[in-house]
Amino acid sequence: MRHSVLLFIYERKSTCLLLWLLFYNTIAFSQNITVSGTVSDSNENILLPGVSIRIKNSSVGSITDVNGAFSITASKGETLIFSFIGYEMQEVVANENAPMQIKLKPQSNNLNEVVVVGYGTQKKVSLTGAVSSISSRDVKNQITKNVLEGIAGQIAGVQVTASTGRPGAAPVIRVRGSGSISAGNEPLYVVDGLPLGSGSDINTINPNDIETMDVLKDASSQAIYGSRGSNGVVLITTKKGKAGQSRIEFNYYTGFQNVPKLIDVLDRDQEIQYWKETSAALWAAMGGDPNVPNGSRVAPDGSKKFINYLPEYDNPSSLPNTNWQKEIFRTAPTSNYQLSVRGGTDKLQYFVSGNYFKGDGVLKATDWKRYTARINLDATVNKYLRVGVNVSPSYVLENRRWSDGYIDSPDGDASATMTAMVLPSSIAPKTPEGLYDGTGGGINTPYTSVGWAAANNPLQPLEDPNYKFADEKARVTGITYAELEPIKGLVFRTDFGLDRIDGVTNKYRPSTVSNYPNQVKMRYQPLAKAITIRSSQQNLQDLTFSWNNTLTWQKTFMEAHDLNILAGYSYQKGINETSSLTGAAGTYQNDAVQYVTGAATINGNAAKSEWNLLSYLSRINYSYKDKYLLSASVRRDGSSRFGKNNRFAIFPAASVGWRVTEEPFMKSVTNLNELKLRVGYGKTGNFNIGNYSSIPQLTSDNYNLGGALAVGYAPQSLANEDLSWETNTSIDAGIDLGLFKNRLNISLDIYRRITDNLLYNLPIPSLSGFTSVFANIGKIENKGFELSLNTVNISKESFQWTSSLNFSRNKNIVLRLGKDNLPITSFSAGNYSMQRMEVGKPLSYFYGYKLGGIFRDQQDVDAHPEMRRKSATGELLGAPGDSKIVDTNGDGLITTDDRTEIGDPNPDFTYGFTNQFTYKAFDLDIQIQGVQGNDIQFITARYIGSNTLVWNQLTESVLNRWKSPSEPGNGIYARAEGPIAAVGNAETQSDRFLRSGSYLRIRNVTFGYNLPSLLTRKLHISSLRIYASAQNLHTFSKYIGYNPDVSVNGESVTLPGNDFATYPLARTFTFGVNLGL
């Protein structure tokens, strides 16, 4: 054919040229095809309107409509380029296959990304403060029952600690350390512009509703919130509607939880052998005749009976072998239902969701339920006016039992976790008749050298259907706003927000459950009951509202100067009302009436308090060609909580940035896409104290006046008209790097934060008629550095791998404590833990005696008189098998002056590492998180690690104890029944019970599969994902307790790091499905 054409051209050149052109155009036209399909977000499967589609090397293009659909004519084989702000560009070859389903991946680090800051938003490229962000995309594959779990281990400088594993307990969060000892260290939470009240229960927010969380970490970014920003600010933005086709999403998962490990205490055979060995050794030490039977061994003075001997002790297999921890713990189910609808038009966008979560606790009879709903509406009235409303009601119910701390709680209820560890394994949970051991619930342990020990049966409160300990909370948060833009760039916004909480706690102890029983000497004899309160009801009503008005002007001059000016006014008010009623014991008719009203004698009290905060604020942001950046803000706050001489305070801040990569001399530098230097300085305050701490307060009491009961009032606290704000002064310097087309992004910050005018309830001489006064007394320093690293390791069409690493180090030190800089000592759990604040030392370090091993024999005892205690009469104590106490001051005596720093509850550093893998339709997320360098006081070991005969004991303490000079043990654990109380609780308040709190935890592993689009179209759905997940899969730690990041004292700054049989953190396995319609 080629030869024919050439011949034809030769013969008829002009005619041939015309025919050839017609032939070419016909062929070209025949190759044109119409390519159509939809474009969506690869993570959320949300259809994307406004996506640009362009034929490569051509000006021909199109965009997607409001439903994310497109249609474009192209030649077969041409390349189509899909691009959209905030997403990675994608190239696809045009073909005649079925309609395309293009999925755009969000950019891993888009500098034009918008970040939420105080009272507005800002481009990430122009940020000059220390702000870290996390989006729903970052945590979409994690199973979290509360908001804070989603950021644990994800953000540098933000430490999230599960202080207890109780189902309804919120984690403790610290942003760049603790800066206050009495005014709280919790950050301010702002949800869609609504500042929540102090001490708010963040658990009532549904984590599935959250779009982004931005954490303001330095004063230059926090200062716009003034007196509420000193501990950091967490800005939560919930999901909003988007113009386009409505999208319905349903998420369901179910699973189970269990206790990852149990405390290793003696089993039946070990404990009986331990009793026999110890009894024989003690009897021999007293010169007793070894031929006297066990059951007849009584001390010469008649004070001690060494074991209430039972014949079964010679045949241990005839006795029960009870693992009390297995009796109280269980495998617990958990489930979550989430339904949301999202969509809208260019005039009205909406997001509506509902959620139900239920999680049973691993401790029997405990559970937590949450019901939430949310309605977010945004409407454009006209080109000048935009309005919106966000409303979220919620209800939570937690069924609790006393599970942490003492053997008997302040209400007289047994601590289930502690009791399960101290009870002997040779006692059955119930009698042969199926009754609890002791009809009153008490158990007498059959071993002790001094009297008898008694403890509650932990099962009875867990299994008795009439026992009640329930927390209920109903909450409504909402904000409505209007934005008026009369001229381009000038926006006036007014919003009114409300946060209302109504809570009630009901307790009821039925007549069958006693608190700490009288001591008797028969195993199954009914025990006398010492009940003081049978029921109680506590009510809470908390109302916080805010009214904010801001005027923002944004203007770009000469295409180089960007200016944004904000001025505003804010008013916040809080009203708190509490009341409580108690029903006295002995005044109930029966257990059928389980409320306070069932008691004939009812006692009650009520209280109401209010606070007000008035604020004026302003901020200016300036950028020159996105190269030189400046931000400055100032806020003036007036609070009703402080003395009349210090009601108002000013909180200024400023920061600058330099994008070095925008300089002409940097254009030739390859593989460096971003280099930004930042420096910031600012002041913030802390107003989280009592509403009336600065004014004198009265207390009421009853007294007899002429034979009649009268009520009187007396001063309770001393006024302090000069009471002022805690002030945080912070300086931060940072660098942001983007390398290799932003596939490697690094942020490094160093900071120094000084907290001055520390608020503290200071003891004063009793001659004043008062015991204390709230005053400003001290200064604390926190300093450290943070490193964040994000990488795109592999980015292929069928396989992607991204990583995120963060590392933080924070060290604090006390700089001043009052006029005389006297140390402040705090005690925890019956004086078993002593912690101190002292100038030049870390905050709340562990304070006590250092132990130097065990006296091996009498020769060792005689050789070290300086490591021995003295009795009250001055007699030098100490025997083989006793602990050696280090004479730290070198005076040759063991006294209370030898107490010193023995540990630090503050970690040296924290870290997190997350990897996300995607292979075709499969995805895998793995997150690890860790803490290094902190100490924990394992107070539980004061009971079960002291080698006493009163309670069951740790296996390691018994097997490794000193028995004799020939069996000295490991040099750590003393002899059984050695003295532990002399010289100010020398062994109790020592490093004997300190343990390392360092750990590395596999926090989350999630594996998912997305149904192919071919199948989803046939099923008439937009997406379907099934997944399996594990949380807290394994913790690598040497700590012998349940959980290395707990504290029985919760958020306490003066007593952190104390573990007293704290509720264990559960390991969770879930299986779920995400359905999009």
C-alpha cells in the first residue's frame, strides 16, 4: 500500500495531498474516545468536585462536577493529568474501558495546607509557632474509644498517659511537661471554636466526628488564649458538610478485651511452704522447742501465735488453689456503632452523625457506655453573610467498683484489685455451700505472726446485683456563629457557645456486703459489719458559655505583602452547682429500695460557685512573598478568681520565620524543597484555681445552744487580695525541612518554659486562726527539644509505605519555693510513698532512704553499725537478713536526715513510631509508643513484697529472700517478718519498692482490606472495608505491675508515678467493617 501511495503522489501531487489530509483526519477522528468516571479521596472515598483534568501537552481540559464525575474527549493512549489542591497529581492513560474510578492521594506535607490556630486558620507555610497537627486520615485505621487515644505517641512534646485502665477514665495529657503544682496541667480544649470548661471530660466527644486536631505547644501560638493557654491548647475541628453528593458512612466493630498479664504471687503450695519455713525460723529465733507442734507454738509472753495450724497444711492438695486475680478479671466484650451522613449544596452543607459505644471492663461488673450525636450545619445566606450551628448532645454511663488503692476505700468498700493480690491462694472464693467466704463478705487469712488479718471478699461487690456504683453524665455542647463580609477581606464573626453538663453518681451498698470486718478466728464464721454509709447520691450541674466577637482583615499588597489583622472581644462564664445526699446505715428497711430516699436518716449538703473571664485580644500576621514571616499577638484577661489587686493581666507574644528556600541563592540547591527557621517568645497564664480562692470563706457547723441544735459559721480560709496569675514565659526555636520532593520532612524544636508565681495552698501558723492560705510562691523551669520526622519511603502505584517518627525530651527543675525556699513534702497512700519539691531538683522526685543490700550474717551486722537503725530508747537494731540503710550524710547514724533523692517519676524522653503500608486493596498500620527513664513507686509491694506473714506475697520476693547466711537470697529482699517501721518507715519509704517505668508498647496494629471498585459498583455502594485490629498488643517492660504508665493519684503533680494496685490497662482485639453509600 505504501508503494501505491507514493506512485499516486508522483502522478497527481496536488490531488494526492488533499486526499491524504482527508484520510489522516478520518483516522485521527476515529481514534478519539470519550473518557468518563469519578474522582475520590483515596483514604475516605469521598467524591471530589472541582478536580482539574488536563490532557498532557495540551490545553484541553475539564473539571469534575459536584458529584465528582467527569467526562473528557481524548485520543486513545493520551495521558490525562488529574490535579487538586491538597492532593498528589496523578497521570492516567486514556482508554476505552469501563468508567474510571480515580483515587487521589492526599499530599503528605502540603505547605499550602490550612492549619487551625486560635480564632482562625493559617497556611502551614506561614506558621511561625510550634503547632502540630493530626488529621482523621492519620488515625483512620486506629480503634480509639476516646479523643486522646488518637494522638498518643503521634505528636512530639505531647505525652498521653493512661493513668488507669478503668473503662470510662480519660487519659492524662501533658504538653511539654508539668508547669503547675496546684493550678492544673490539663490543656485547654477548644471544639469548633468553643472553649470547654476546666476539667472537662473529653471522653464525651465521639472520636469518629473529628476532622483535625491541632496542638499549640509554645507561648507564641498559645498566648492568644491568655490565661487559659499556659498548659497547651488542643484545637478540635469536627467534620463538616461538603458540597456534592450525599455520602452515608457506617462503621461497626466488635471485639474483646483481656488483662495482658497478672501479678505473680504465691500459689497454694508455695505459700504453705513459706508459712512453714518462716514459722520454724521465727520459732527457732525465739528459742522455741522444735518438737512443739505448729498449732501449739505460742510466744513466751503469749503475744504471738505463729500459724493457726490446720491438718490440711500437711496435705496442701486438699486445700483450694485459688488465683484471686483470675476470679475478679474476665474477658470483656466491646462494640461500636457509627453512622454519619455528609453532603450539601453550594448554599448549605451538613454533617450528621450518631454513635453508640459499649465497653465492658476487664474487672467484673464494670462497663462504660457512650451515646453521642452531632449536627453541623453551614449555610451561605448571600455573598456577604454565612451562618452555622454545631450541636452535639451526649450521654455516658459508667458502672464502677472500687478498684484502685487501699484495701478499703474511703467509703468502706474493698479495692478489688488490691484484695485479690493479698488474699491467700489456699482459700476458696466461696464456701462449700456456695456462699461467699464469711456471710458478711469478709475473709480471715489463716496466717500471721501477730493476731489475724482480715479482708473483704472482692467477689461479693462484683457479683451482688444490688450493689451499685454508677456515674451518669448528660452533656450538650453547641456553638452558633455568623460571619459577615461587607467588603472583600474584611470579616466580622460573632459566635455564642454553650457547654452544659449534668452528672449524678449513685452508690448503694446492700446489707449483704460489709466493709472492713471485725477480726475473728474461724474461716467461715459470719463477720460483724462496720457499715457507716449505705447509700449516697452526688449531683453536678456545670454550665460554661462563651461569647466571642472578632474582626479580621486580610489583604495582599503588590502581590508580595500578605497582611492579616485580628481584633476581638471574648466573655466566658462558668456556673457550677453540686449537691450530695447520704443515707445512714441501720435506717434502711430492705434492699429493695436502693436509693438515698430508702433511708430514714438522710444527710446532705450543697454548693454553688461562679467564675467570669473578660478578654480583649489582637493579632497581626505578616508575610513578604511567603519568605519573611512575622506574627504578634496580645491578650488582656480579667478574671474573677484572683485578688482585687491583680484581676487583670496582659499576655503578649511574637514570633518570626524565614523560609530560606525562597531566597534566590537557594534555587540551585537540589533535593531541598523547604527550609524554614522559626523563633518565638510569649507569655501565657493559668487561672485554674478555685473560684473563691482569693477571698475569705466561711464553713458551717452545728452546735448546742440552750438545748437546741443551732447552725453556726466560722472563717475557714484566709483572704489574699494580692493573689495573682501563674505566668508562663516561653521561648522556642525551630527548623522545618523538606527534602527529596518533600518525601522526607523534619521538624526540630528546642524550648525553655518558665512558670512563675506558682499557686499553692501554703500552710501558715495556727496562731492566725487558719491552717493555710492560697498564695504565689515559686518558679519551675521546663526545657527540652522535640523531633518529628515524616517519610514517604515507597510510593508506587500498587504499593505505598509511609513512616512517622517523633522523639521528645523534657526536663523540669524547681527554681524557687517561697521566701525561704523550704522543700515541700507530699505523702501518698498511708505515707508509703514520699515525694518532694525542692529547689534545684526535678519536680516531685521520690524522697526516702537508700538501701545498700542485706546483712548476710552477724559479722556483717557488727561490721556496719552506720547502716543500722536505732530503737526509740537508742538501742542499735539490726539482725542478719535485715536491710542495710545507706548513711547518706556520713554522720555514722541512720536518722531521718539520711533521706535523699531516690528516684524521678519524670521520664527522660518519650517517643512514637508509626508505619502505614498499602498494597493494592490491603492496608496495614503499626504504631509503637514508648517512655524511657522514669521511676515508679510500686506501693502494692508494700503489702505483697515485704515478706510479711500478714498477706500473700510476690513470688520473686519470697523465693529471693534472705533465709540464712548460707541462703542469703539475691541481696534485695530481706528476711521474712523483718522490722519495716523503725526510723520513719525506713524500708517502706525507701528505694526498695521503686521500679523502672521504661517501656515500649505495640500500641496499635490494624490490617484492612478494601473491596475492589468492580464489586462495590455491583453492590451499589461506594466503598467497603473490613479490618482486624489490636490495641496495646504487647508492652516490653521490666515493670512487675500491671501497667507501667499508671498512677493511683491520677493527674496529681505532687504525687505522680505511684502504682497502688491500679486498674490494669486492657489489651483489645476488634473486627470491623466500614461501609460507604
